[in-house]
Amino acid sequence: MTDFSNSMLSLAIILSSMFAIVGVMYGLLKYRDATVKLPVDREQLARIPAYGLQQQIQDLQMDLIGSMLMGAMIVSLPFAVSSLKAHITVGQFPSISVTTGLMGLAYCGFKTWKNFSKLTKLRLGHTAEIATANELIGLQALGYQVFHDVQADGFNIDHLVVGKNGVFAIETKGRHKRNKDLLQTNGNSPSSGKKGYQVFYKDGRLNFPSWTETKPIEQAERQAKWVSQWLTKATGTPVTSTPVLVFPGWYITCQTKPPFPILNHKQLVGTIPTLRTQPLTQQQVDTIIYQVAQRCPKMPE
């Protein structure tokens, strides 16, 4: 082989490792977009304070990481090409280096898949909680105090609402809408109907189009019980917390009476004020608010 051919082959071997990981990412993205979609449109949500700045910070952080990686690659690439070119010229590769490289590439591909799966779940959960938080702003206008991400014993309460008609522990669950359910239900495009977006409660089970769940119900009850016990001990008076389970973007129906409200995020403002779980005086409300505020995470100074 010519010197130029050896150089090109060396460069191709080095770049192939990078493109292999990029290929894994591309395949995962295409599969995700072809099978599921977020329950709510992120672009349609009301923007939280400093949302634009947060996006700019995240973009710049990614640019900084990319610049550092690019700098490292530019410096090391000529040496790597020269080393590979020397091995190609003599027609012999060190077996240990080849084996280590292939094992490292396989590990990086596996980690990419694992991290992508985790990122997809975090993105879903973040979108669902932001959608719920946006709707809870309407309750604040009605005089309710709303807390987010209240720290408990080894877990967190997504949202806690305190008003004169009681304390409400809101658990938000994000669930992807599966394109196959929409296609099977509607027989054509995913955007032409709503049945694929429906979940109904019956006899202690949540029935989605192609799967059922019970754990969200159990979790919401368990967390509300913890809030009741904690606030009762902290305030010195009996406090009963009502669980509320929210599935943003899903159409909720009940075929049997649920043990507590199971709602779409758009139903929160219309439902919470109608619940009469435990009438509270203003003094009791203030005491509860003070105790909850001590549990909420504080921003670093």
C-alpha cells in the first residue's frame, strides 16, 4: 500500500470508533421517536423563571465540553495516525491493543445505551413535573401555598399544596404515549384521535392502552401517609394529607370509584378547591407552611 493509503486507512480506523458511538446514539434516537412521544408538548408549557437563561447555560456547557474534547482529539490525532500507519506498514497489529480497543468500544456503546435510557426517563419525568407545576400556579392565585420537591426520608414529594380545605400530596407520573397504541386505535396517523391517550382506573388498577399499573397508586398513598405522620408530629395537631395522582397529557376516566383523585394536570385547579378533606384554620395553615418550608431544598448562596 502507498504511504497515502496507509494514512487514510489509519485515519478511518480512528474515526470509526467515534462514528460507532454516534451510530448507537442515532439509532436510539430514531427508535425512541418511532415508538414513543412525550405526553405533553414541551414548547407549549408556560416558561419558568429564567428558562431562557437556563437553556443558554446548558448550550454553552455542551459547547465547552465539545471544545475540550475537540482540542484533545486534534492534539492526539496526528500521533495516533502515525502509530497506526506504522503498524499497517509492517502488517502487524499488537493483539493486546486491538482487544483492549474493541472491549473499550463495546463498553462505551453499552454505557451510551444505558445513559440514553436514563436520560429519556429523566426527560419524561422533568416534562411531566414542569407541566404539573405550571398548572399549580393557578392554585396560588386562589390563595393556596404550593411547594415543589419536598424532601422526605429517602424520597421526595413532587408537589405539596396547602390550603384551608386541607393538605394535598401530589405525585406526578410521566408516561410516554406509544405510537403503536395510537395506530392500532385510530388505524391511521398518530395525531388523528385521542383513545390512544386514555387511561382508566378500575378496581385498584390503572389501565393504559397496552399495559396496566398499580405501583403509582400505592406510592401516592404511601407518600401521603408519610406527610400526614410527619406534619402531625411537627405541628402537634392531627393533619391528614390527601394523595393526588397526576398523569400529565393523559385523558383520565374511572370505571370504579378511585381511593383518591387521579387526574390530568389540566384538572388540578378545578378539582383541588372542591375537595373537603380537612378544614384548617389560618393559624393551622401558617404552622403547616412553616414546617414544610423547612423541608424544601434551598438554593446555594
